[in-house]
Amino acid sequence: MSTEPFVIEVNHLVHKYGRTEAVNDLSLRVRRGQCYGFFGRNGAGKTTTIKCLLNLLRPVSGSVRVFGLDPAKEEVAVKSWLAYVPDSVAFYPWMTVRNVLDYLASFRAHWNHKTERELLGQFRLDDSKKAGALSRGQKTQLALMGAICAEPELLVLDEPTSGLDPIIRREFIQTVIGAYQEADPGNRSVFVSTHLISEFEGLIDEFTIIENGRAELTLGADEARSRYKKIRARFAAAAPAVDFPEARHIRREGRELELTVNGHSEEILRRLQALAPEELTTETLTLEEIFVAALQ
């Protein structure tokens, strides 16, 4: 087991495809035991960053460390402590599900056969079925099983549930990933790149939003929820035109005024109260709403 406090450290990472900068001066750190969200639009640089962590791509400049090690120099050690599920998975088509699981287990010093049996039943996978006959969602389930059963110190997940139906997806996120971390609290970490931010809401401890290869926002989830608010005011007549430079977004429609703010909420509430609204409410944004607000 690694004893490093940070399982992932990315420092001023740059990677280019020709003249196109996919990742530009990106820095982030994932503390041991965290579930860390890596959010961004398509093409923002998420998968490129992950491939640099796994030594599938080499940085043009900057550095990456996994468990304190350079994955280009200590690749075997790094990969023995983690499991990776990409956004698109493939297996030898002639192998059965049983063959695939045995093959994956053969590379691991540890394999939880009890978890394997439970997940086969939970996902309703026939272990005699050929991998080539599996649907995209079933292949994703099989890859996730292979990652979880190895009980690594770090799960690296790149859009891990995009091929799953909503029921299996929710079940996997809430029970399987949650149980994986809870089995060894403080030591097992998850680094997840996903578009389905709302479904990971209860698991994320900290996150980075990446845009055009750069870190747009890095915050702890609780701190983000305390800062990002939606304020609504309803007036007896048409909503007044207001100027709040501190607001990220202002929508004025009929008698209603809606503001999305990042901090300064108490000051804005006082100023709105002075306009004598009939109703004034505040709500905390979800992580998905914070993602949208940060990129507006």
C-alpha cells in the first residue's frame, strides 16, 4: 500500500496534438480517500489528462505523479495500485465473461471472489456468454466488475456509466462505488470524469471543472454549495431592472427576478430586500448547476 497523502498530483500539465493544445497548464491534487470529480465539456481535455496519468500519453511539459511516482518511470508499480475503466471498453470476443474475469484476476495480487459473485448476480450477467455477444452496457458492467473486484487503492473512471441504463447506473454509483470506498475509508480513492454529474452528487468530495484544457474552477463540494446560490425575488409589479456585477447570471421575466451568484449572497439579499419584493428565496445549487454556472 502506498502511504502518499496525494494519490494524484498534476502540475502545470501541457499536452498538444500537433498545434492544438488539449491540456494547457493544468494543476490539481487528489487527496487519499477522496472521490474527486473531473468535469468538463466534450473536448475539454479530460481524457487526455487521464491518459497522461496512465502513461498512455507523455506530457509536453509539466508533470504528473500517481502515488508520488512518475508513471513513465514506475509504470508497473503505479498500475498495480489502480484500476482504470475507459469510456469505451473492449474484450477478446471469443472469451466468455468467466474467461474475462479470470484473465483480469490473473494480473492482480488480490481479487475479491465474493464481490465478483455478488456483482454477477446484481448485473444479471451470464458468465458463460461470449464477450463478443455482450451489449455496450454489459461490456461496461464487466469492465467495472474487473475494476472493483481487484480492490485497488485508486479507481480511475472515464465516463464509466455512460453505457448503462438508468436503473443499473444509479445502483452502481450509489451502492458499488460507495461500498468500495466505505470498505477501507480514508484509503480508497476515486477519480471520475463524467457528464452525469447529478448522479455522483452524493459521492464527490472535491472537483475540478476544466475548459479548453485549463482548470476553470477547483473547489470542495461543500464549499461550492455554500458559495453558489440561486436567489429568486417576486414583486407586486414588473421586476425592476437591476445591476449586480457580483452575479454570475441574471434573469428578469415578468414579476420575477432570478440571480445565480458565487459568493456575495448576503449582500445581494440585503439589496434586493430594499426593493420590497413580495417573496425572496435562496436555494443551494447542485454540482451540475454549479458546473453550468461556472461556464456561463
